[in-house]
Amino acid sequence: MGEAAESIQQAGDASGHVEIAAEGVRKGFAGRAVLRGVDLSIRAGEIVAVVGGSGCGKTVLLNLITGLLPVDAGRVLVADYAAPRGPKGDLPLVDIATLGDEELDRVRLRWAVVFQKNALFSGTVEENINLWLREHTVMAAAKIRQRVRESLAAVALDVDDVLGKQREQLSGGMAKRVAIARAIAVDPGVIFYDEPTTGLDPVVSGHVHELIWSTHHRPREDGTRRTTVIVTHDKDLLRRLRPRVVMLDHGLVAFDGPYEAFTASTVEAARQYLAAMPVLQMRGAE
């Protein structure tokens, strides 16, 4: 996607196997219900944007899907790549709550998360990107160095300039690119983004939109399709990526469908949210 592109064609489709599913998921804190029975199915190859007002449970849902929080009721199911495929090429699903620590780690090795505040640790850019590869693969040191350089180049950073920079030396836009480069380096099957453009100016946000798009379509080594899940308030991101939109409202899925249908929706909660999105994005930047 070039800078001249005003928008991007519809992202992903529903032809892949089910990668992640939520069934009747409920979660509350201190007696307050946040999610009241969320049903959601995400297929391989899709770009899905999860939207909704502040406090509606977007990040909570992300944390439940990735196993960082336990559900109060319902189930989160994920594709089991260790099991044989069915006659139609589908993978069986496994309840994440039934997995032991080692099994859960095996599932998470297919995932990468780009956090809202990037979650870069103190150290150089190279150390931030190569840590996971050193800890979780048998990749040779030379191959790791090559992968780090390739990942930084993929997010349009000057590799030799940025490789030895400390976290504190990075601008907001550079730090976001490094966080995405770290995700690319592990060649994930699923990438989760939590508010990837909050706090960034419009120009940098536009570059991040392009990075999300190009990363989603970056070929994987095993030939399988990448899946992208984005929690966002960014109306321009939706307009440019045109993902499938899932809107949460009062703890339930109020809308689930293509971007074009979302912008034309007669659902009152969706109409109000669309009008409020620019303000919500600005609040997130404060």
C-alpha cells in the first residue's frame, strides 16, 4: 500500500479455518460485569478490528483470548496445530482453559502482541528483537542477526542506525516500528495490536496503518495465512484497512460485519460510536 492510496481493499475473508473463537465469554471485576456473553469467531487470514467505547471490554477480551486472564464463564477456543486436520482442512479447536503451562506456551509461540505502549524493555533495539528468538528457538546466532535486520528493514527503519539505539533514544513512531519489527521477527500466525496508533500524530499513524497491512500480508515461512486482530479507536485505520469490524457495547457484540456495513449501520450504538470515535482517539493520546 503506497502513501497515495486513500483506502485499501477489504482485508481478509472467511475462507480460512477457525483460528480463535469465544463462546458465551463473561468477565467481571469487583462485582461489575464487563463482558456479559461474547460470541465471536475469527478465521485464518482475516483482519478484525475490535471497537467500542472506553471501558466496554476490548482489551479485556484481548487478554482473555491470549490467556492473560481467565474467563468467569464461557470458553475461549484456539486452533490446535499439533492435531491432524479434518477432511475439509479444518483444525480442531481446544479450550485454552484446559491447557497446561507448556501447552499454552506452545500455542502462544504462534502469536505476537504489539502493546499500546510497545512494552520494549531497557536495552538496545537489537536485544529487544532477538531475545524471543534466542530463548524460544534453536536458530543459529548468525540467522538471528539476519532475522533482526530483515525485520527492521521491513518496517522501514535504517537498520545500521537504529540497531544499537537504547529504548530511551527512540521517538514514539520509531518505538512503534520496533515493536512491530519484534512481532514480525517471530513469524507469528496471529498478531494482536492493542491501540497501535494511540498517542501518534496523523502522519506516523498513517505509516503504522501501512505497516499493519504489509505485515498481515507478509509471507510466512510455513505458507499458512496470517491473522490480525486490532483493538482500536482509530477511525482512519478502519477507513484505510477496511477490516471486519466487531463492536462491543454493554458487554455484548453489538455489530459484527464488514467495514462498509459498519459505517452504514442503523444500529444506534454503532451510529453513536462512529460519531464519537475521533474524540475517543484524542482522549487516548492524552
